[in-house]
Amino acid sequence: MLEVVMAVALVTMLAVTIGAVVAARTGRGKAHLEHGSLSVTGVSPLPAMSGEHYVTITGTVTGPSVTGKVVYRRFAWDAAHWPAPGDQLAIVYPPHNPDNWHADHPGLRPYLGS
């Protein structure tokens, strides 16, 4: 009886693995990102020193599936390109979660926090 249970478990794991590989290769299972803009309404103070510093940006996201969603996020940012209230940033975000937006800006540095 144990052999039958183990065989069923192995076949199930194999089917799940094959499904994940096929989904990854065809692009299914990945969230499609929407392009939008972020109107910056608040920014951490500009540091006195140059180089990379953490910045918290608050703003309003506008895009195909979102209108006027207030969001904020923390990034590592180059002080030479510090954002300011009133800036418009080009962003991408998952349609179901605009809070998980990402900007394309020369000051932005890779940061794994949120």
C-alpha cells in the first residue's frame, strides 16, 4: 500500500513541476505589468551628503486600471537625482496591486525592501 501512495505522490509532483516549467516558458502565470505615472506629492528630505540614501516617496498613481490611488514606497536613491514634489515618474505596476509600483528613474538604485 505504501508503494502506491509513494507512486501517486511522485506522479503528482512530476505533473506540478512540468506545469510550472510550461507556464514559465509560455509566460503564463506571470503578472502582466501596466504602465502608468506617479505624481510625487511627498519626499524624504534631501540629505546633506552625496551618494546613495534611502528615500520614501508618496504620490498618486494613474494608469489604465487605476485613477488617483495614493501610494508610497522606500528606495535607495542617488542624492544627485533626488525627487521632488510635483515630479512625474514613469512607473509600472501589476494591475491587481498598484501599491507594488516600480519607477524608471536615473536616481533609483536597486533595493530589495519595500
